[in-house]
Amino acid sequence: MIYKSDISSLKKDMEDKIGQKIIVKESPGKRSKPLEKSAIIEQVYPTYFRVKFEENERRSSYNYTDIFTKAVEVQIFDGQQYTTLEPPAIISKKNRQEYA
């Protein structure tokens, strides 16, 4: 289960990366090969983030839940190399009570 706090944590991480170059990999389905495009993070919102693709200046939006479910993979360029954006570990309700 994905909690609001998990999404908020990922949103905060994305806010810190606005303007950075990324690679977005989408998994369209079993028989199609993944789509991979370069983009720039333009803006973040409470439930989704918006990117601008470099090749055609087109914009697209992705839900944070897509990253948790691995429907979309984001790799962020830090100036030297790309690293995969890992969502925060999802803690089960039972484990959350242990941390409290």
C-alpha cells in the first residue's frame, strides 16, 4: 500500500531536481519494448510531475504512483552520470506502528 507520506517524500525529492535532465522509461506492455526519452523536470504537483521532452519540446505528466509501481522509471543526470530515482521504501501498516 502506498501512503500519502510516501508520495510526499517522493514529491519533495522531485522538487529538489526541477530543471535537471532525466531519462524517462515507460513500460507500454508485455509485447512492446520500453520507450526511453530524454526530458527536463519542469514542475511538480501534489500527485504528479511534469516533464518537457528534449527532442520535440512536447510536455507530459506522470503520477508518482507510476514510479512506485515501476510503470515508469526515471533516471536523473547529476552532471556526470545518470542514476535511477528510487522511491522511498514502502513500509507496511504493521511496520509503521513499530516505527511510531
